[in-house]
Amino acid sequence: MIEQEYKFIILALLLLYHNSEYVAREKDKELKENFEIKTNIPTMCGIKETAKNFGIAKYHARQLALSGKVKAVRAGRGKILVNQESVAEYFNSSYLTEDKPASTYNRIKPIPVKL
């Protein structure tokens, strides 16, 4: 009789142990999912801070955001938040080309004059 009680207690302890391992694995999965969600949050800064971070004028940072060249959102009445990763990507993918003549660079064209 005592042996059966010990077997029952041991069996109950084993079930509790396996159940606690299962719960721990589920918690680990949940923590990993929450961490992945938190790491996907973009870094957003205002126009002034974006200009300071990238060494550009506030006007230029605002124009990049308003023209849609970088990702940005409005927060409140006048606050514009700019995605810092998209600004970095914009500057990393920008380059000056040497194959264009200087007179047509940046859409400036000479005015033809008849003499």
C-alpha cells in the first residue's frame, strides 16, 4: 500500500515537473515574440533632431519628409516625426553622377540666347 502511495506521489511530481517545463517553454516563446515586436519599432525623431543627427538644414529635413523621399508621419498639429533609418537609407543610396553636364544638373538649363 505504501509503495503505491509513493508511486502516486512520484507520478504526480513528474507530471508537475513536465507541466512546469511546458509553461517555461511557452513563456520563453512569448518573451521572444514580444522582443521581436519591440525591436521592430522604428526610431522616430523630430525635424530639428533629424537635422542635427545628419548634419543637414532643418529646411532640408522638412522637405525630405514632406516630399515623401523619406518616411515620416505627423504627430499632433504641426509635429513631423521622421524615420531615422529611412533618412540614413536615403543618404546611403544618394550619389552625384559625373556623366551629366554641369549646366543640366539639378534641372537648371541654360537659356538659349540669339545674338
